[in-house]
Amino acid sequence: MSCHSPIVAGVLAAAALAIAPPAIADGIAGQFDFYVLSMSWTERPCADDEDDYDEILCAAGKHGFDFVSLAPRHEAGAPAACSTLMPTDLSEETLLETATLMSKASALEEWAARGVCAGLRADDYFALARDAVAAVAIPPDLVRPGVPDRLTPSQIIGDFTAANPRLVAEGLAVDCYRGVFTGIKVCMTKDLDFRPCEEVHALSCQGDPLVIPEIE
């Protein structure tokens, strides 16, 4: 049984669709300009009948942010698909290594949808994803317990830029859906340095305080 409520699951799915970047023509793996790291504010998916993957994933949660994707991105938009000679399946060893990031099903989907576009071996891509997550310091306001009930998008961006001195506001987007905070997007170079990305930042939620869902 998942920890997600139907409402939270629906919010996250709708938010992902609402801010999806424009797709461009199919590309070639490895030929892109930068990465967009997406992390959602959500609970770990903890099943009653946990397998090895779920057990590792549940144990890894220390705050409310979960890895969603590390998406290769062109300045003009996101590739719809990529041609590649890389294997499209994932070994059991690679799947176990990704278990601190995401579920087995999510890892398979991430590799097929975005990972192959990076032009890396699967284990190298997911190692890079782990490094990307580790490179982003989570602000104290968003480390549980003690998370505020509400924060404005500008407060969230300010908290992240304060916690990450090399991160500029134009390199970050706040995700939300119907007044509820659902996650963040951070733009990074291929070497995982922070970089501005006006087209991603332009999709950031703005205005009134957002509800910060409680994470148990």
C-alpha cells in the first residue's frame, strides 16, 4: 500500500503535466545543452509487502524531496525521444543502485524516457542523478520536522538560493498545483554546476503562499 493519498498523487501528476517543457524533434543521445533536475515534495512509496527495492527506498528518505528525473534539455526545448545504441534495459545491479532514488518501475520509466538521451551508460546516468540530488542543499525551512504550513514561491526560491550560494533564482522553478507546493526544478550544466535557464524559470509558480503538504 503506497503512502501517497489519492489527492496528493493526483496533484503531483497534474503538476507534472502542467509544467512539462515543450518537446522538440527527436534527437541523438548525448547531444543536448543542460540538465533539469526535478524533485517532488512527497512521501516515500512504502509498501506493506516491501521488496528489496522498496525497502531501500523507504529507508533512504530523510526529508520531503524525492528524485523525479534528470532530464537532458536543449535551449529550445526537451527532446521528445533520442536515437541511441545504448541498451534500453536495466540490469538488476543497476536497479538496486537506483533504489535510493526511486522505485524499480520509476527507474525503468526514467531510463527509457530521459536517461537514454544523456548518452551515458545506465549506471553512469543514475550515478550522475544521485550526484545531482546531493549537489542541492535543502533549505532548513523545508527539512522536516518543523516545515511551515505555507510559503510563497519567492520565499522558497530565496531559501534555496540562500542554501546554495551558486544557485541563482533564474536557475530554479517552483512547482505547484492549485495552491499546493509539489516540488522544484533546478537547472544544471553537464558537469552539475548550477546555471540559469530563463525558459524553465518562467514556468515557476508565483504569487500567493502555497500550502506545504505535511510529510509524516
